[in-house]
Amino acid sequence: MTHPSPSSDDDALLPLDAVRERPAPGSAKPARGVPEPAAVLPIARVAVDTPLPHLDRLFDYVVPVTLDADAVPGSRVRVRFAGKLVDGFLLERVAGSEHEGKLSRLERVVSPEPVLVPEIAALARAVADRYAGTMADVLRLAVPPRHARVEAEDRAAIRPGPEAGAGVPDVRVPPKAADGAGVPDGPLPPKAADGAGVPDGPLPPKAPDRAGGPGAWADYPDGQAFLAALAGGGAPRAVWTALPGTGDGGPEWPGAVAVAVRETLRSGRGAVVVLPDGKDVALADAALGAVLGPGEHVALTADLGPAERYRRWLRVARGQVRAVVGTRGAAFAPVRELGLAVVWDDGDDLHAERLAPYPHTREILALRAHQGRAGLLIGGYARTAEATQLVAGGWAGPLVAARETVRGRAPRVRPAGEDSELARDEAARAARLPSLAWRALRAGLTTGPVLVQVPRRGYLPALACQNCRAPARCGHCSGPLALRGGHAAPYCRWCGRIAGEWRCPACGGVRVRAQVVGARRTAEELGRAFPSVKVRTSGKDGVLATVGAAPALVVATPGAEPVAEGGYAAAVLLDGWALLGRPDLRVAEETLRRWMNAAALLRPRAELVVLADSSVLAVQALLRWDPVTHAERELAGRTELGFPPAVRMATLTGSPSAVREMLGEAVLPGEAQVLGPVPLDSPRGDQVRERAMVRVPRGSGAALSAALKGAVGVRSARKTPEVVRVCIDPLDVI
């Protein structure tokens, strides 16, 4: 359903009153002073860029004859909305409007470039409905800002005309597709991938000129069947548990992804590869260039700068390239005739968008694959409970190697708390770096670089009183105190004030000790222990992409581990308690993911020491290198407790009165269960906030999103000053 364009300065109640005169059937009467409308398809349906949730719909505008040629579906326009000129996207041109009153005109076509293709518009609508957000918010994530000079450099695509039915006929999606649950079509078997019905794109596909075999997929029993389905035009969906080990060519997963993309391009379709960070993008970019050849793909990352990023994005939108690799923004890349969507390491929190409506890359690509009948590959060394849910429900199939192959590639894991080690070194239980770790480091340095993973960055990120062990806190804001260096004064991590005259309020002590040791302090200690070995750090202050094959100590925080030439000779995972002791629903899953990502950078059968209790399930999964069983147990535990992904859950965060008011107004599904509200700890203690959780069965997820979106819209229409943040299936449930 569309709505009339607003034509007065009143922005409170929309749609506005229309004139009483009824226009002729099939046409709309323009407002006074509006130029002659276009002769063909004179009505434009526009998605207006407005942050108001109750206005999340399309609006009709008259297309003046002077803008007829440039007002093409997908172009950026300027319209008068509630008395102001605002931006928008022209989604469709039609012959008439359902509204019987006067319509405002299009004020200007900002650019005739069709930047919003129908597929991405439909995807944006689906994502907005899935996450109880607005289409305008999703389009800000999907379409990069315009760069006029770049647009004028090269217009390779022929501008489409306003043909009947062009644009987006209906950007709504069925409830099942919006919810992501109960998708009727299962994984496509290889024998059904006959390539029939694959439509041709507007530009003839340019097949890659580099033939090759299955590459790393030969190590997986179902790997070649997966490639055959892609090459035949099928849409296989798989959860891929990648093999560990790094050899002379680096990790194998970038090459495997490149081969899958190559087979997809052979079928005349495109591919999108989404990775957590720029370090992974660089690896995949190099692999795609080697497999596909130059000019066959583009990489999209934020550090390119607005001009270069928009230039590459336009090449994709114009159909000049059909393969894209990038960070989470690339999930909306307008690849024509998408045949494969890939997300690597979907458990990384970098895949979760920080801006409303807070979508996750995995869910975006799953929706896109379902809508476009494309293949989907969710890969990683570890496995998330969400990916396991897709396998358990039959929506995707597993891609795993044989156990014999895994044993030959996985590192030799040794926990520091083994009985034999405790008998040999009685201080090993309390030591931060026991003798087992020292032996592993010394042995590894004789043949190459070694890796030391430290969970916390900085020098000493947490301090305590030397006498009574009470946490040292700021006297101004009660924030935690930390040290930036060995000769620096303590400072507050919240307000930044120097606490040079700190005194313990419990015992009166003035000396502090370290509660947690950061990466820089660890590197300093290791440098003193190994004075002849070069120590390199990778973390917040600077992330290293690669290191050489020469012996070196590499100290890195989780996610910042560089790739070593030929792989690491050994590794030590420090302070396991710091990862396992976090108050988080996903703590075991996230800890195992970080450990496995670091362990996979080792040479096959290299020694890995983990400083954690061997009885912990995550440590046992690392010992056996069995992330699948751990993920299945994690999913079973969440199902029993009623947490995502076994259920759909929404969190409402705001002031106590606003949260309670919204819960009272929202028409929730009958199966909904409300937990809370409960108070949240404020970092600075300057405001009181509460959070409520609403959970429903997976089949009612679409109804829950619609109910919360409606409640947010009602509050927006009333101009309620207090905002309630709604987040669907958040990562930080607890």
C-alpha cells in the first residue's frame, strides 16, 4: 500500500488532508503550480529518508515532464516532505495513484544513476521487518553516499527507461521469509543442480579464464558435490567447518572460498563474500585475484575512502563485475543474478551492525539467499549455535572433513592443568606462564615464530589494592583504575582522570597490584625472558597482517593474530579464565571460537598450550578439535533454557517508565513471555536504564517484530520524547 505525498508544513499527522475533487480514473490531479506531469507513468513511488517509524512506507509523487527522462526506478530524488526538502529513492513508476487528492511533485532528481536495484530494495524491506526497524535505516546501510565526480567518470550502464511494471512491484516479504524460520526449500541435492532456469543478466557474464580443480574442497567428502551444484546453477546451502593448519601458502580457507566463487561465476551468476575485518578481506582478495584473474572482482572496505569505495560499488551496480568481497556492508552489494553468498566466521561480533536496526550479516545473507534462490555458505573454524540450528532444521547441510583428516591437520593441544604437569611443577596451578608454556615457546623459537594470545589489550587494564585485593576504583566516578605503562600513574578508564593520590577506601593502602595483565605488559615480560628474540605486538594500537618465517615472539589479542609465513611453530593461549569468566550467554562458544581461530594459524601438528582447566567443555572441544559437538551441546542447552537461536528474543532498553509503557501498549503474540524489566548497570552511574526481554517461539518471530515495530510507531506518532531501543536476537542477551 502506498500513500500520498505530504504537501504542508504539518509534520505531526500524515497522510495529510487531500482536496475534495476526485480526479479522473487512473490518474492523479497535481497540486496548483505543479508543471505538466509525464505522459507515461506519471506517478513515482518514493521511499523517503525519514527517521520516524510511523512513516515507514512509500509515498506517491507526481513526475514532472521535465524530469521524465531522469526519474528512473532506483534513482536518488529530492521531494518535499512535511514542508521540507528531503532525500529519497524512487522505487517504482506507475500509471496512477490510489490517493484521490492532490499530490506533490518530485522536486529534483539528484542523480539518474539507478543505485537501488529491486533486489536490494526488497532485501532492505525484509531486513527492516525482520529487525523491527525502518526501511530508511536499512537503506543507509545498503547504499553508500553519492560521490558526484565518481558517477560522472564512466557511465558504462545504459540508463533504463520507465517501462510499465519496472522498479519494485512489491517490496513486502511473506512472514516466513521475514522471520527466517520455516523456509520451505531445503538444501538442493547435487543431482538437481542442472542449471535450468538461470536467467541471463543485462550484461553478458564474463566467465573466469582460469580453470582449476577443487582445491581445498578435495579434503571434504561433500566438497566436490557442493562445487558441482554451484557450477550447474543450483543453490546449495551449507555450514562449512574449515580444516585448521597453515602451510607455505597461508590458510586454506581463502583459496577454498575463491574456488567456490569461480564455480558460481561459471554458471553465469554472481557472488558476495562477507568477512569480519580488513585483515581477512586482504587474504580473500589475494586469493580471488589468483583464482579469477585481474578485474573479475572488487573488494569493498571502509578504509578505501568514500570516492574509491563508491567507484567500486558502482562497478558492481552497473554489472561490470559479478564478485564482491568485503566487510559487513558488502552484504548489500548489488551483485546481479546472485548465485552464492558467503559469510566467514559468523560468530565474530564484527558481523553485528552497531546502527539501527542492528542486523547481523548471517541473517541478511540468509534472507537474500532465500529471496533470490541463491546458494549460501557459512564457514569458520568453529561453529555457532545459530549455524547449527540451520543444520538441525534441514535448511542447510554440513560440510565437514573426515576425522582422520582433521587429526592430521589439528595442532597438538596441551592444557596447563594436566596432572603430570602439576606433579612436575607444583607452582603451575598459580603461575601465569607455567613451565609447560616456557618449554613450548623455547622449542618453537628454534624453528620459527611463536604466537602468544592475550585476552586483554593495554598494559595493566585492571588494578587492585596491594593489601586487601579490593578493586581499585576512581574516587570521582567509581570507574576501574588502570595503568598505561610501568612508570605511569593510575588513571580512570571511564572519566580519564589521573588517580595519583589514590587510597584504598577499605584498608587505607596506597599501593596497587595487577588484577589483569594486558598484551603490552606481556610483551614486555617476554622480551626480558627472551632478550635475543624479536617481540612483535598486534592489537588495538596496530594490527599486523603477516609476519615472516624468522623466529619471533608475536603477542596478539584475539582477532588480531597475524598470519605467519609457513605457519606458527607453537602457540600459547594465556589467561583462559579471563575469557571463560565473562558474564555472557555465549561465553563458551566465543572462547572456543577465539582459541580455534588462533590455533588454526599453526603448522599442522604443532604444539599448542592453553592455560585453562582441562575439564571445561570448551577446552575438551579444543583438545579433540570438535567444534560441531560443542555447538550441538550449546544449542541443546539454549533450547532447554529458552534462549536464541531456539527462540526469537527481543530486548527493550530505555528508562524504566518508557520500557513499562511500551510493554503495556504493545500487542504481543499470545505465546510471548516477558522477562523483566531489570535495571542495567550504567558505566558512569548518571542515568537509570532498564531492560526487558520478550521471547516467542521461532515461528512467531515475524509477529513479534511486527508488534514491536507497531508499538515504536505509535510512540513516534505521539512524539514521545523517551526512546526505547528495540533489538531483535541481540548478541548480548545477558
